[in-house]
Amino acid sequence: MSTPIVIAIDGPSASGKSTNAKIIANELGYTYVDTGAMYRTLAWNCLQQGIDTSNPEAVAHHCETWNAALAHEDNQVRLRVDGYYPEAEIRSAETSAVVSAVAAVPFVRDWMKARQRDCVQFGNLVMEGRDIGSNIFPETPYKFYLDASPAARQQRRDDDGIQENLATRDQRDSTRKSAPLVIPDGATVINNTGETPEQTSGRIIAEFNRLKSAGP
């Protein structure tokens, strides 16, 4: 049995990771994995359970004991809590405000890494996040790093109705001690300012096909 293919798509908030990863997964027939949603799910659950998200020890203990499991649904992987996926709740301003702090906890990142690597049980993946190519699947030859101008990224967040200070989020994600946001070694960097998702995803698929044809 061949080893599943992992296409890693990293980048800061509102760089187009989710939109393009979904398009690419659909085009290739691969399973889509939004790792940011996994961290948001934990952050949301911490708020639901009254966990102090500014206390790393409390967050780590909750992550160690919460009832969460991977589910493969509609050609994507979700992290369900007590059998429930909080699809709308994890995009709230309240969750967005605390997710960086939750995601910076070393135990949380280790826990998430194990679950994210387990996603290969569902076959070929298009996985997007902030440390996929650098930490989760550094061995994959299919690494992409998306970016766009700060103004374009903030406009995308505003258009989505998500209240998030991207400058603050970028600073937190790039300076955290555990698996910070970086451009992975060997990644193809794509600045998609002014591009449509179709244009960006087309560039990624073309480069993926080129790399795949070239072989190891």
C-alpha cells in the first residue's frame, strides 16, 4: 500500500489557505484538513468549560482530558467534541481572541501534532495551517506557503465578518516558542495579492503536478 500524499499549505491568517486548500482537495479528490479549526475547537471548548485560556497549565490539563476525536465527513477531517463539531462557534470573535494563546501551549501543539499526523488514515490529504510543512509533515515534498499584503488580508477578514487583529495574531504566531509560523524549508512561496482563488489554486496544482511528475 502506497504512502498517502500530503499537500501542506501554510501561511498567516487570511492568506487564502482555507479557500485554496478546499478547491485543491476537491479538484484532486483528496481529503481536506483545516488544522486551524482544530485549535479553534479547543479554544471554544475551553471557553465553554470556563477554562482560563491565559493559564497554560489549565489549558494543557483540559486538552489532556477533553473528549475529542477525529471524524471524516464530507471529504474533510473534523475534530468533534463529545460528538459535536462547533462549525459556527469556532469563528466567533470570542474564540478568535483566545485561539493564539491556546495554540501556543506546548502540550497542545504536541497533542494536535499527533492527531494531525493521524489524518493520513483517511488517505491523500490537503492540509492547511501554520506549521504543516515545518512541523507536522516536514517530510512531504509538496509544501506551499501562501501570503498576501497586510491590507489585502485584513480586507478578506472584514469581508468574512470575522473580527480579528491580524497584526497582533501574526506577531503571536511568528514569535511563539513552540512551532512558530515560518516558511518551511523547500516550500514554494506564493503571494496571492490581487489574485482570485481559482488563479492561486491553479498555480499550486500546476506546481504539485510538476513535482509529482519529477518524482523523488
